[in-house]
Amino acid sequence: MKIGPYKIYSIETSEFRLDGGAMFGIIPKTLWEKKIPSDDFNRIPMVTRSLLLVSKNKKILVDTGNGTKWSEKLKHIYNINTDRYNIQSELSKLDIKPEDITDVICTHLHFDHVGGNTSIINGKIQPTFENAKYWISQNNWTLANNPTQKDQSSFMSHDWNTLQENGMIHLVKNKEQFLDGIDFQLTFGHTSGLLHPIISDNNNTLFFGSDLFPTSAHIPIPWVMAYDINPVKTVKEKLELLPKMVEDNWIIFLEHDQNIQACSVKQEGKHFLLNKVISINE
Ligand SMILES: [Zn+2]
């Protein structure tokens, strides 16, 4: 798919699982398991999926997935698998080397979004993309470095410490645009200052759903994660965004949906639903 100056690719970077109850908050299991069946440990299968934007001068990644710095214990708990595919293998299929990446937009600093920011190279944690600027919202940076007891296990500072030491972190304040042709929306329900890139031209608008719309099952308003720091705010933010998404036929990029890269949405009465499955790579 091409939008504006960018050729756009969807890249899957890991498989993993999280507790289905935590993923769907107050929604009863009898309902959510019809959408995504759980395993014997009540976990649902998901992926991490990044967006790659390629223009004449830029190769931009949005989020980097779980990465590969995992202890056997945590790998087992989250069922993380990067053997079938990972960010390096998928980039190399497109003939792109890690050093070619010019920018990494981090939607927020939860480990399943920025784990691939850094890698263990020669026994040491180092930046995966040595020439990249890493963009993070000021709000999320502040929270990640001083998290609450509720969300502290979602942040792992080894995903960004070495970037900070090397002067590679660039903080985005308020609504200032930081990359050509990429607009963004900040949301505050899932975590403070979640940065959603929006790429648009006259024909298409693509909204990076991140953890506001992690899977297609999370389109209906009350289907909100228990992980959210402020689920009431998430509901309000979905209510504000979804009518506009329907009206202007936006494409929502789904970072964690096992099967669907992106979709459009429709409204039936008060309810918002998946409209059309969209394949980014066609
Ligand atoms: Zn998150």
C-alpha cells in the first residue's frame, strides 16, 4: 500500500500470549472466547506487528515488538516466539538492514511495543537500529521512568536505557509534528501519552491502533483492556474517534491481532464493528 510519500509494509515481529481476561477487562469470558479462544492457561494468541514506512529519504518503523532479550522464565510465561519470524528476519526479506532504519516511532514504552528497540549484541545490550532517532511522547517517557504499582511490570528500562545514554531518544511534546507527512493523536486511557501515528493522503488515512485497538475484537466501545491505567478515559477516547473513523473510512492498523493486519469500521445503531479486513502488503 502507498499513502502520500510512503510505501507502507506490515511486518510481524513475534508471536506471544497474554491472559484473555486481562485483554478484555469487564467483558465476560463467554463472549470474548467466541472471538479469540484461550489456551489451557487462559491466554489468547497474539502477534506483535510493526509498520514500516519507506520514502525516498526515510525508513521509519512504528514499534518494534517484543524483541529477543527474554529470560527463559518470562519467555515461557508470555509464550514469546521469535523463531518463526522476528524484526530482523522480516526486514531482511525486504532487503533492509537494521542500520538503514532512520527513525523508530515508539507508540508507548510497554515491553511488547519496544522490546526490539535494543538487542543483546556481543553479550551487551545495544541499540538494534544504530542510526535511528527513537521518538517517544514526553508524557509516556515521564510515566515509564516513574511508573505506578499497577503498570510497572509493563515497563522494562533495558528497552531504552542504552538509547538514552547514546543520545538517540527524541521526546515529542504536545502536538508538534516531528516527521514529514506523519500526523499523530495522543491518547491517555491505556497509558499516559500513547502516540498514534496517522498517515494520510487524498485517498487513504491510516491510524495506528496500538493498544487502543489491539485486535479487531477491541473495536466495540466497552471491549477495553484491564491493563489500562484509566479505562473510563479509553471508552471516551474510542467514542470520540470511532464516528470519525466510520465517516472518513479510516484504516485502523491492528498491532496485536493474530490474523488481521488492518481493517475499516462501521456503525450499526449504537455499535461499532469491523467493516472490512484490509491487507497492507497488497
Ligand atoms: Zn500497552
